[in-house]
Amino acid sequence: MSLPPLSPAPGAPGARRLARSLWAFWDRLAIYLPLVLMALLALGTYWMVRVSPPLPEVQEARPPTHEVDYFMRGAVIRTYDESGRLQQRLAGAQMRHFGDDRTMEIDQPVWWSRDKNGRITHGRALRSLGRDDGSEAQLMGQAVVVRDALNQAKGPAQARLEFRGEYLHIFADDERVQSHLPVEIFSGEHQFKGNTFSYDHTSGVAQLQGRVTARLMPDTTAPKNKASR
């Protein structure tokens, strides 16, 4: 017995047409898919920017202020030469260091140093202000700087030298002292006064200006000439 041929199921052509339509739609959509993804990424980035907290404002760098960055009480600073011999000593009731200009302010400073020839120089004042490397110092209030006498085996002896005033400006590297205020100078037994002064140890010349006075004492060490008969 033979069976009749099967007829196609109803609706099959419609399903194939639907599948072809969906495939065509997907094919067309694939062309614009990168643009869609970029749009979604842009929207996501915009949303993140809106919900993120604002960045802190960039502050302009402020210039350094003249403030104490460290201080010391009752400190003593010593400097030694290559052979280990004491070269300088600086003490004070309180020392304040300023980092912006690298200066040191000292209350009741007491200073002592020895040069290469062994001559001792020392000083004191009520207050001082100077470079932290010791190259320059301003002594203020009852300032006194003394260079002790030096007797050399070779060369002439050097008499004791003392400066007194309310202000003395010391330049250690150049071995100079100057002041715009009245100063007294004691060189051995001699005494000099002036309204302003400058002294250069290298040349050994002191310049006094304004109202200048001097008191010169006779040299008692010079031999006296005997009167001829």
C-alpha cells in the first residue's frame, strides 16, 4: 500500500521569511554597532564625570616666609681645622635659624676664633644676626670685638686691637669690620673715636669719619737717646 505524499507544513515559508528578515536586520545593525558602542561609552563617561567629586583646586606656590625653622637654647657650635685643632667657637643663650635666607639670630652671642697664624679673636654683644655659614655677622648692643696681641718668632709683633660700639658689622672672609654708628678703637695703649668707621685687617688700615678724636700714648719700649755732653 502506498502512502500519499506529505504536504509541507503550514507556515514553514513564513518562518523562513522571518528568519531571513531577522538576519538582514542583524546584518544592517552590525554596520552601526561600533557607533552604538561608542555612543554608550560616551554616555557612561559623561555619567561618571557628573557623579565623581570635583578635583581639588591647584594652589599656587606661596613664596617662603621669614619664619624660624629650628632653634637651640644654650647651644655651643665648634669648628675644627684639618689637624683637629679648635678653629671657631660660637655660643649663645638662644639661636634661631631662618630657612628662607639662611640666617642665624643669636641672643647674647659669644664668639671665639683662631686664624692660621694662631692669633685669637673674640667678641660678644647683646644680639647678633648673621649668615649660617659664619661668613658675615652683625653684632648689636654693647658689641665688643678683640684681637689679642701676637708675638711672632718671625715678623713684627702685633698689638692688641679692640673695637667697641652699639653696632659692628663683621665680614669674616674678607677680614673687615665696619659700622655706621660711633665706634671706639683701642690699639695697644692708643685710643680712637669716630662717628663711622671701617677696618681692613689685610691692609691694616682703619678709616674713621665724622667727629674723630684720638689719644696717643708715648712708646715706652723705644730706647731713649742719651743727651750729649
